Amino acid sequence: MVLLIALMACGTSEGTGDETSAPDGTADTAPSETETPDETGAPGDDSAPPSDSAPDTAPPAEDGVTWYADVSPLLQRHCTRCHQEDGLGVGDFNSYPVAAAMAEIMLSQIDAGEMPPPASDPECRDYLGAEHLVLPDDARDTLAAWIAAGAPEGDPADAVAQEGALDTLVGADAAVYPAVDYAPNFSREGNEYRCFVVDGLPEEDFYITAMHPEIDEWSVVHHIVLHTVRDGALDPAYTQPEGFDCYGGEHGAITESAIGVWAPGMLPVELPEGVGVPMRGGQRMVLEFHYYDPGDLEPGAADQSGYTFRTTELVETEAFPYTWGITDMVIPADVAAYSRTSSVQVPAGLDLTLYTVWPHMHVLGSGYELYSADQDGVERCVVASDGYDFENQYVYAFTEPFVAGPLSELEFTCTWNNSSSNDDLIHDPPVATAYGPNTEDEMCFFYGLYSYADTETGIWVGEVMRGEVALLESQLDLDLDGELVFAANFGGAGPTDIDGVSFSAAAGPAYSAASTNVPDFDEAPASLSGVETVAASLAYNTPWEPLTLEYPVEAGREYRLQLIFFENYYSRQGFRRLDVTVDGEQVISALDAHTQANTAGIVYTLDLTADDDTLSVVVEGAPGGDGYPLISGLTLEAR
């Protein structure tokens, strides 16, 4: 179930948050899952109370640790991206008096594992910014020694300037912003979910190579999700300058995929040189904001935060969004460490390259890991942390992209603490908690950007029970030598004319009925179920819901059925593994419906004798894929 980045709109006050569904509906991954409860309690917060005041005069420094020489550089490197004047964290750690007054609190938070907020272990896999997000042991010892010495200030001449973590995107050449300075109303118990359709991106096709928001009013912005907008005209209700209420996923009607997400603490996402996310010229975006008032905001706070980008016209490798997750969990009450594990498998013939990973849970989340095991069983770590902070989530952009080879198993685990030892409990005493969109519910998702490359050309299929599958090496490969009864195009990329049969190029979500572009068959009867539109069979239907097609036939007559798949190589955004059933009998299991490089598509051919007056074809997502039924075209010939 490979699908970007869609931050769900995570609320903060009790029971009021709401999350949009993932870009594709987020099907559960299959087939292997495990769950592990553990009754062991988690450590509490032993934070020491703050000192009454900072020292008026710093103790004299001898040869030991001082503020200017040792502690200030340490805090600049690891803490001041949040703990600064008007920052997200408590206290300005650029100030000696403030830092000295809070030093014991800092140390107690470090020892409790609360600060810095937990991040993936860079020894699992290194990522950009790890040197700022992870505190080395010697840094903790430096702070402890400074406290023991009485927090001496030292000599300003010993100050060592440090480069802190970047909170702006260097070299941005494009940006999108709401048209107005918006004052949230916080109508949902301190929360508001507001969406703005924005434009201003390049008019010619382009690629995004880096992205990061520009935050205007830090006090109200809890998180932002960046979505692309589907082509076509928009209802004016969505395009008002003041935006629209998108609590509950209202924007899902117009968005295509989520390509970016930001929550406090996240660093800019920068892809390797030569890699970019493809965008259409003039692409419109939706900025989805979760605004939050913790209860102490000054009235009238307004915001006009936006998103900034580095772009280019050409790249060597195109990156696409993915989503892996678990949606059927129920986390028992009073369990301090409950885990669920699932996996996806890289299809045969492909290398999968991961550029970014964003693990996402809600307030019960307490740890996560993602591992890859190749065909020889060799395991490698992708991301792993035994801690998790809902208020400080990170997108990990790897210093060296992670490559998983053909048939590698990518196994991911989420762990939750649903016991009274979790200080962030919404329900206390704890209650059993299931998957859901609200903050009081839970999630387990891994989002990010990836690319793929063919290692060999072929058709990847579990089993063909009847009929045969073949590559369409060209657009003229389809064999049509019988009496053509029906031909239909269900949208999507691929050949527009095969052996004289026209498959309309007017594909996409605008289709609301099958295209019967064969002379004299414009009114050919066909019924479809399990899809929102015919084009939905390609990309917009509900995951794991079977796609059913039925056609009238003559009982006892011989027919040739051909199913055509051209989920094209350019826009591959999932592992389309399909099961196919004809007249109640399964004929294919686990067909990878993606077009290979330099081929026009895949065709499945079945010769059959009609048992009755209706031919039924059912296509459904197979375990190990992303759950999306898909078919691009169909022909039926009488023989």
C-alpha cells in the first residue's frame, strides 16, 4: 500500500481534533502483522522545579566548564531552534541568566528522555539535521558539570559561534501564501482547521527539489499540510480569499495528493541533487492549517504562513509520495507498551529508493521502527526510536537515500503507551483506543518520498490460473481478429489507438461513463459497481473495494476477453497488485499492473464459453499491494 505525505489534521484539545484521510484513503497493509502488549510501566517525568532566579553575578570560572566556552555553543546547536525569544519552547536559551536559572530543569528533562524531543537514532540511518536533533552523551555531561560548578559565565572572548538547525529554506525560488492575513476563530474548543487554495507557482512544468514553510504567527500554527489540487474548475466556495473550513476532510473533494507536511521542530526537506517531485505548470495547492489556541493567546492573533520551494526544470530521477500504515488496531487500556507490526514487499524487478520517512502517531505513540529485509534475509534499519512526541514530529531526509532491492520486505512497527504513566493521555483513566481521525483516536503511518527503477523487464504475477498475460510491446500489439462486441477505456495513461480500436485520450476523473469509441457500439450496455466514476477504477476508487464489471453475452457462445492495464511508468505511485475473477472463478492472483519501461502496457487474454447471459469481471487489490482495484481497458470479441 504505497501511496505522500498527508498529515492528518491532528487536534490538541480533548476529542476535538480531526484528521483528513491519507491521500489514497490509506488502505491497511497486508499480509503479515503482529501485535505485542507489554505491561511494563514507562518512566515518569522527574523534572526538578526551576530555581527561584538566575544568579545576579556569575561564579568565577577556573579551568572548568563555562557558559561562553561550552554551554552556550551546546544550546545553540541543540536547543535554540525552539528555545529562543518568541520561539516554541519555554525560555530563551541564548540568554545566560535564563539558561542558568533553568539549567537544572534542562538536565532533569534530558535524563528523563523528554528533551531534546525524541528523534530517530542516526546510528540506524543518518539523516539531515541529526547533529541538531540528537544530544550526545558528552553534551549532557557538560551541562551537569556546569551546574555542579555553579553555572559560571566565563569570558565573552571565549564565545564560540555555532550553526544552529535551519528553520528557513535557503535558496527558495517559489512560494505560495494565502491571500489574506487570517485571524482564526478557534471555534472547536481551541482548534480550527482552515484550508486555502493558493497559486503562484511556475507556469511551465517543474520539479520541487526542497520545501519548507515560512511561519508568520508561531503562536497559533500547530501544523500545516501541503496538497496538490486536481485539474479542472473549482467551486467558488473553495476559492474565497479567506479560505474554507476543512474540519473533517472537506478539502478531500479537490485535492490530489499531499506532498509536504510541517509540524513544530521539523527541518527543511531537501532531496538529493538530481531528484525532484514532478509538478504541472501552474499547479494550484491547498494549504491546510491546524490553528490551535492553548488558552493564553492575545485576542486577534492573525496568520499568513506559506510554503517555500526550490524548483528546477529538469531532474534525473522523479520522486513520488508513499504511505504505509495500519488502520485496524485497537490499543488496550492500561498497557504501557503495545505494538503492532505490518509490512509491504517491493515487487520483483524493482529497486525502491526512499528519500524521506515521516513516522506519524497521536498522543499515545511511544516508539517506532522501520526495517528492510532483502531476499537473503539481511536486515537493515531505516528509522528507529524508542521515544515519540506528538508535539515534535520529524520528516527524516536521509544523507544517503535508502535502496531496497527486488522482493525486499519493508517491516514497520508502531508502539503506544496507553497507561497512566503517559502524561499526554486524553482519557484518564485510559480506555481502549482504535484507529481514527481525531486526536483522541490513534494512527500508525509512515509517509515519505520515494522513487523506483526497473532492474529487469517482465510481468510480475503470483499465478495465472486461466488465460495468459503478455506485455504490449507497442500500441499495435493487441490481437483483435474476432467480432468486436464491446471496447471500453476506463481512463488513465496508455495507448489511444490499438489495432484500429480507439481508446479515448480524454481520461481522468471527468469521465462518468465508459468510453465506447467503437463504431456502432456507442450505446453498448455496461454496468459498474464499486467505483465513484469509471476513471475511478484507475486512481480514485475505494481501496480494497472490488471493482465489478458486467456485460451482456449469449449463453453457450465463445468469446475472447482482454483486460488491458497501463498504470504507466511515469506516474507510478503504488504497488498495484491485483486479483481477477471471471464469472466467479479466480483467474489471476497478485498481478503487478504497472507498465514496465519501454512497453505500452500489459494485456490479459482469456478465451471462454459464456455460461449464461451475463459476463462478470471482478478486479480487486491483492494482499501485499496498496489495495486499489485498477483496469485501464477492456475488449470483448465473439469468436
